[in-house]
Amino acid sequence: MKKGMYALILLLVVVSGLVFISREINNETSKKSLPKLLSIAEMKAERKKWKTSPDGVMFKKWEDSPEGKKVYAGEAKIRKSLRDYTNMEGVVTSLSLPPGSRLGFGVMVNINGDDYILSFGLLKLDEFQQLHSLEVNDKIIIRSHNVSHAPKYLYPIVSGDYVERNGKIIYKRPIRKDGC
């Protein structure tokens, strides 16, 4: 009886020790995984460092080129609609994105005389089923919160948050469940 009791106590001590060590290891890894927040001065120094790197120099050349200026001018034309999340009328000009693009699903649209990439990102098949019914020259209403650019593309990239055709909603970006 005493041997069984000693064995049980010894087992309890060993298991408790293992749990305690495991907890310490988990705490250490979670502390290490938190990224260090940079101060404003450090962020400016990193940005300055990047601007002098080969990638930064190429980006600056692109910004100063006619292609870069055209992209920025296109962004400026729709900035108010994006900020206010108001309707923008567009015409579908192509059902495919430029060759080599890695933006997921999207179409080319013309808004107020300028061409844009309307990107929906990497979505599940059932989320953009109705978008596949779009045809060239379809008139659509677009709402978005975001426009971006990249030297790889000759057009501003509008994130498709809401698309309507003939008064019917054909796409509305689902609300993220994680709150962000």
C-alpha cells in the first residue's frame, strides 16, 4: 500500500514538473514571437534605408515615369469616391487581368475614361459565382474603400468591395469574422 502511494506521489510530482516546464517554454516562445514596435525615428530611418536600396531606387524611377504618373493620376480621380464609399459607374473592358498578374480574381473596368484593375482577391469559388456572369461592356456600379498600385501593373488596382449590375447586387465583400 505504501509503495503504491509513493509511486502515485512520484508520478504526480513528475507530471507537475513537466506541465510547469512546458508552460515556461510556451511563455518564452510567445514573448519572442511578438514583433518589436519601431519608434517614429526608427521607421523614418528604415524608410530612408529602403529608398537607397535597389528596390527603392527602382520604385522611385517608376513613380517619376509617365506610367507611374498615369497610375497616380487615376488614383486621384477616384479618391473622393473611395473615401466617401460612394457609387462609381464603370464599364467592364476585359474579363481577364494583365498577363502575369497575381491578384486573384478580377476584371478590367473603365471608370470616368480611365482603366482600372478591379480585384476581388483570392476568394472561394462560391463567393464570386455571380461575378463570372459579367460580360465585356456591362455597366456596373462599384463601391470600394481601397486603391493601390504596383510598378508591375500599368493601372491602379481597386479592391472590389461591392458590385451592382442593373440594380442587382452581384457581389458584396463578406464581413470578416475576426473583427479586423
